[in-house]
Amino acid sequence: MPTIDQWLAQLFDGEHIDETIRTLADLDQHDTDTIQELEARRAIKECDKKIANFEAALGVTDDPDTLAGFARQIERTRAERKTVELRLRRATTDQGLSEDEIRQIVGSLADAVALLSAASAEDRRRIYEAAQLEVLYDHENRRAQLSVAPRVSGGVGGGT
């Protein structure tokens, strides 16, 4: 797992970040169906509801670990909401993401990748499963090829 974490982190390090962002900006993801718009609007409302619930829960505890957990959940949900907002804008205006917007999203991904080093083995397994991590190992040359094809709830996905 540390090798996989290192590979993921490499996508977002100073040497590779611009290439990663350009690759993501060049992806052709035109989701213009009305269904996509409706799903995005529903997902935004769901994110808003989650954030409100987490914020309400913050007021009923003084436990630092619980507070930190809620704060992390709020940040994750805000990042998810931003992703859905951008998808909705693309569907309604046919404008793709700018490199600056992708840089913003990638910044939050880089933070998430950094958290992997502290995650339990079970949490990592679930994260890798959600990202559709695939490891193809070439026994003859003792090399592994890694790829991810993350799926965002609501339909946008792709691999890097």
C-alpha cells in the first residue's frame, strides 16, 4: 500500500502537477443531458443537507476527536459539492473546467492522498475500491502498472 500511496501522491507533486492538470483539462466529458442536470442539482441539495447536519452535530459535543471528525466530513462534503457544481455548470453552459478550477480540485485531492498514509488498511481498501484502483503486475519484468478510474456519484468518471 505505501507504494500505491506514493504513486498517487506523485500525480500531485510539484514535478507532475501541471501535467496532471493539463490531462484532466483535456478530457472530453460533455454531460449535457437533462438527467445529468437533475442528478447534479439533487446531489448539491444532498451535500447541503449533510453539511447542515454535520454543523448541527458540532454544537452537541466538546470531544476534540469527534469535532475533528465532523470537520473532516464537512470539508469532504464541501469538496464533493464543488465538484458537482462544476459538473452542473458544464452541463448547463457546455463550458469545460478551466485549469484554475482543476487546480483547485486537484489541491483537495492532494490533501486526500496525504491522508492515506495515516489511514487504516481497511479504509485504504475502501478508498482504492472506490477509485477503481487496478494493479497489473508483470511477473517476468517485476513491474506493476497502476491505474485508477474514479467514479463520482452521479456519473462523471475517467482514469488518469
